[in-house]
Amino acid sequence: MTETSNNPLHGVTLEQILNALVAHYEWAGLAERIDIRCFKSDPSIKSSLTFLRRTPWAREKVERLYVKLMRTKR
């Protein structure tokens, strides 16, 4: 098996991840789970993507939440 086949994030863009999380939790639920101002104050996909691309620790939290969500949907 290759390393990419074990990676649940392989082939998934940050925008797809964020859209899936917002669709499932909505902005308020996402802000409760990950304490980031861009999720609380006038949230938008565009502003959140800009922040997450520049902030590795925040992106890691978002990716972990997405992986957890995908595992529970199986």
C-alpha cells in the first residue's frame, strides 16, 4: 500500500474540507469546536481559507476535525 492511500486528506482541498465542515456543523458549531476568530466574527469561506493557509496550527485543527467527521460518517 502506498502512503497516500492511507491518508484520508489525499486529494481533498482545504476548500472542500471547510465546505464539508460548515455544511455539517454550520459556522457556530465550527467556532465552538475550533476557537478561531475567523469562524466567529463575520465568517466566510474566503476569509477562513486565507487565514488557514497562513496559519499551520489552525489548519491542522481543521484537518483533524474533518478526518474525525469522515470517520464517523462511515
